[in-house]
Amino acid sequence: MSDGEIRVDVDGAVATLLIDNPGKRNALTAAMWTAVPEHLSALAADPAVKVLVVAGAGGTFSAGADLDDAATIAAAGEDSVAVHAERALAAFPKPVIARIDGFCVGGGCQLAVACDLRFAASDSRFGVTPAKLGIVYPPSTTRRLAALVGPARAKLLLFTGDLIDAATAERIGLVDTVAPAADLAALVQATATTIAARSQHSVRSAKAIIDGSDGAAPHDPAEVAEGIAAFRERRAPRWMD
């Protein structure tokens, strides 16, 4: 589609939120940014979905906001559709993995930073580029980046707007794992499947505690009993959720 779209695919316990605007390197239009929270709300309410993967179509994660909408989005600041999408992704109650191929730049990097984990192809490239467009990133977006990579590295990325390679992104903590492009999808799928097989009560509570949100809960005695029984009986646990 010429205007791009956000697509969702569900395969068992793993859902994929796909950024699909390949004619513009998966640049996000205002309509695409707006669609992200809508899809996330539906996926959060789906008990079958345990893990979410965010990816781009056609070998590119995202080149950022569509330039046709960039000025309007920037002018809205913290109330922009981009920030609403970023916040919705960061607040998603289930684990989120960014699967990053190709370019992950500007608003694309903004979305990737809002995920829990970032797995990248070895030939991918990253950039935080508002200084190239005269844009000031909203405070919440800037602070989320600084919390991930540290203040000095966030400043370097923002001040220069230069692209960095996957190895550098891994070294500074912008991504967690780098793999050959041919292996990336399988690695992400395997990791998502492993997470989906764990106690979701434990997984979601750990996420809430680390993120400082209100979703954490004390351990459930029934979950603990099942986990111990499964370990002793050398079988897969039958979790309640």
C-alpha cells in the first residue's frame, strides 16, 4: 500500500506487529503511528498472545517518521501520535522484542527503544536523527533513550545524528543481541517461544517490577507448586496463564 500500514500476525502464543511501508523504507505516517496503540490494546486483551515481536517488512525496520507528517508530529510534542505509540508500546504488559533488520532510524529507533529487548541483524544501522531536521525530541522519548544507553552516549547520538553499526549499538547497550541477518528471525522466534513457555505470572511481574509499573503481583502458590512438580516429574509445566 502506498500509504503504508501496521499489520498484525498471530502465530500461536507469539504475535508480530509489522511496520509495512516498504516504498519509503517503512517510514511511519501519522495514520500508522495512530494504529499502533489500537493494535496493542487488542493484543493486550488477547489471552492467547504471550509475547509480541515488532518488526519491519522487506528487510528494514523503519527509517522513522514519514517526512510528509514529520513537522506536524514534532509540533505536537508530548501529545504527538508518535509519543502516544511509543508510550503504548513501553506500557504493553507482555514482553516485547524488536526484530531489527536494515535501518532503524529516528522514529523507528524510538519504537525499538520502547521495546523490552532488541535483537538486530549484523548489517543493521541505527540513528537518532532529530538534529538533522531541526526537531527537538520530546522529554519522555529522550529520557527513555538515556536510561537505556546512558546520558553521554544518548547525547552523542542526539548531538551528531550519525548512524552507527550493529556492533556499536550492541556495545553501548542500544541492542541486546546481534546475529547474522539470515539467522535473526529464527533466533527471535526461538526466544519468543521460550518466553511464552515460562510462567506468564512470573514474566509479567518481572517486567512490571523492572519498569516500575503497577502490574507486579506476589508469587502465586499454585504456580510455584506446578513449577516444582513439573521440574520433579521432568515434564513441561501447565501454567494457569
